[in-house]
Amino acid sequence: MKTTEEKAIELAKLMIDGKGKDVTLLDVSGLNSWTDYFVIVTVNSSVHWQGLLKDVKTYIKDNDLEIHITNKKSPDGDDWNLIDLGAIVIHLMSEQAREFYDLEKLWHAGRVIELEA
């Protein structure tokens, strides 16, 4: 059975395969009580986001995960979309939102997990 970290790595690589930009995987397990990993991804558009969400839904069916929440930060959905899988939270963000919210800086105490090419 895969560990949560292995699943987070696979999801991050899935985002890379789906042409997500600047994919970052952070271990935030020691910093809060509600999740263990953030996958942070820059997306180009709502269509790109929808394609990545479709990939995530396919992945979760095969890996004993479920979506707890899919939330849109902005009304048009192009700014910041969050997919909450419990122990793993995927942040799909426009370039502008990613620069503004700067989650990597906010969660700087988290451990960055290197993703092999």
C-alpha cells in the first residue's frame, strides 16, 4: 500500500505531466493539524484547471482517496482552485494569484520534496 507521501509525489508528477507549471510539493505535516502535503501548481486557464481536475479524479479512483472539497477562490474560477483530498491539498493557481499569495513563503517552514524529472 502506498504511503501518503508517495501519493502526494505521484499527484505532483501528474500535475507536471498535465503541463502544470512550477509544481511544488511541500510537507506541512508538522505545521498544522488538518493536512500533511500541499501540491502547488500554476495553471494557464480554467480549461487547464478542468483538465487537471479530471486527471486527479481518475487518480483518486485508483488510489483509495476521495475529494473532500473543491473550492474556487475567485468567482470566475481562474484565480485559485483548491482540491482537498484530506491529507493532501492541491492548489491550482493562476500566475498572478501564486505571486500574490506566495504559499511557499507563507509555509516556508514546510519541507520541500524534490520531484525527480
